[in-house]
Amino acid sequence: NFTFFLHITIMLSKLIKNNLVNSKNIYRLNSINVFKFSKNFKNNEEKQAVGFIGLGNMGYFMANNLAKAGYPIVCFDMNQEPIERLIEAHSLENIIAVDSPVRVADNAKTVITMLPSSPHVKQVYTEKDGLLESDNVNGSLFIDASTIDPIVAKEVSRKVSLAGASVLDAPVSGGIVGADAGTLTFMVGGQESDLNKGMPYLEIMGQKIVHCGESGNGQVVKVCNNLALGIEMIGISEAMNLGVKLGMDPKLLASIFNTSSARCWSSDTYNPVPGVIENVPSSKNYEGGFGVDLMAKDLGLAVNAANNIKAPLPLGAGALQFYNLVSQHGKGNKDFSYSYAFLNNESNKKN
């Protein structure tokens, strides 16, 4: 029964903290469908359990902020490590791991997903053991914070609606720092009434929530934003590299950009030259932040969307090829501001 399980989980949680038991064994225990006690679990301080799928670089911090706010979390991820971290931070009383997306939907009426790509979203929502296979799906609210193809977002929305549930596409901007601080911007597509239901959760994870219109529009805005950002970063990197090669001090050059017509986020907030701004990826060996491969993925979404409607995208297509080239040189996991280092290194080779 619940009381027995609770005593066991508290004891095991203490053992984990004292390194007296391997937490992998806890995860196996925790993955069993033990939700016969779900009523007890969900009534923690009158806050209903929230499902969360995808505890990667962004998703972990988003789920962590919901747990900090007192929401019990029912989670699923293919990687065990972030689940263990979440349990250690909040205890097994408040974090329950399950073995499939359908089990998440079985035990939470609100489910948030943060996944790498369109195929992952389709799999989690619509395929075997997916969210829509749950008997509890009717009346549920799903919030997909992934960045995916707008067409896929609309397709998933249609299938969710047919199942009697609601979905918001709510991609984010703000990176890992924003996810950790709870200051993300959410670009939301879907019904306004559904947004009102999801607002309590979004306001915990983010600082600015913008309703962009119907389903799929959140993804449209995110793809367009990252299209501009990816091109902008290359432009700033080229200009900074040229100036430095011609003998300019990078801090002085950036300060002039930032008070002139070249001013933009890639210069005044996220400058790609090491040492110009502290605590951004360029000053930390381009670690953390938003990876080259992720930028290439988003630019690929933009190029695909443009091809579907025959919209010219000459700079976007060129930017995609540039980030793919950086990735082919083994730097796909570096922050996308590595564009400066790549250009700098290439020009050094030619001198």
C-alpha cells in the first residue's frame, strides 16, 4: 500500500544520499507501475502531479523549477542520469519515474514535453506506448516545448484533439541559463482557453509568455527567430574576425557595434569573441549554451518550411551549410557562437 511504499522510498532516498545503495536499483523499483496510490501522490499541498518527458539540458531545469514550486513530477526519459539528479534534489516522495510516455499520461492530466526533434515528438505522442494511448487522455492538457517542424506540430495537434485532449506548441528562447533561472520566453500556439489552463506552469518556467495564435504558430515564430539569430551570429563573427585581423581591440570594436547600427543580441549580449563578455560560452571555451548542431537543426526546419511554400531563403540556406561545415570539423557540440573561432582558425591557416 501507499504507506508502506512511502516508508521504503524515504529510507532508500536517505541511503542514496549517504552512498549506501546504488541509485540505479532505485530507478528500476521506481519505474514499475506503482500508481495504485496516485490519489495520495497527486494531492501534495493541493497541487496536481505534472508529467514531464525529456529531461535533457533544458528539460531538467524546467522540471526542477516545477518541483521547486511544489508540483509532484511524473517523469520519463531514456537517460537515467537526470532522473536520478531530480530524485536526489527533491526525494522519491515528489519525483516518480515511469517506464513509458503512456504511464506519464496515466498519472498526470497536464504533461509537458521537451524533446530533440520532430520524430521524437511524433513517437512520444502518437506511437506505441505514447501519450495518446492512455485511458486517462480525455481532458488532458499537453504542452510541447520542443522546437519542431510547424507542420508536425499541427499534425500532432489534430491527433490530440481527436483523442479528446488539448495541446499547446510552446517552444522556448533563453537557453540553459533561462531554463535554470525560470526566465524563458515561451512562444505559444493553440487555443487561448488552453493557454489559460497552462499559464500556471508556464509562469513558473518562464518570464514571458506570448500567445502567437493557432496551433503551429509557436513553432513558426521560433523557427523564424532562430533563422534570424543563426544568420546574425555569422555576420557578427565575420565582422569581429575581420576587425581583429586588421588590428582592432575586440572589446573596443564590440562597444562601437553596440552603440551603432550593428547592435544586436549576438554582439551586446552573447558576443562570440572570447573575453569580450564574461560568463557567456565564448569566454568558457564555447561550452554550454546552444549547440552548433541544434542551430543547424533549427535552420533545417526553416529551410524545409521555406521549400514547402516556395519562399526564397538564400541567407538561411547558406547559414545552414556554414553550421554543417563547422559540425563536420568536429565542433557540433560547441556553442553556435563558435562560428567566430571557426572563421578565425580558418583565416589563420591561410596566413
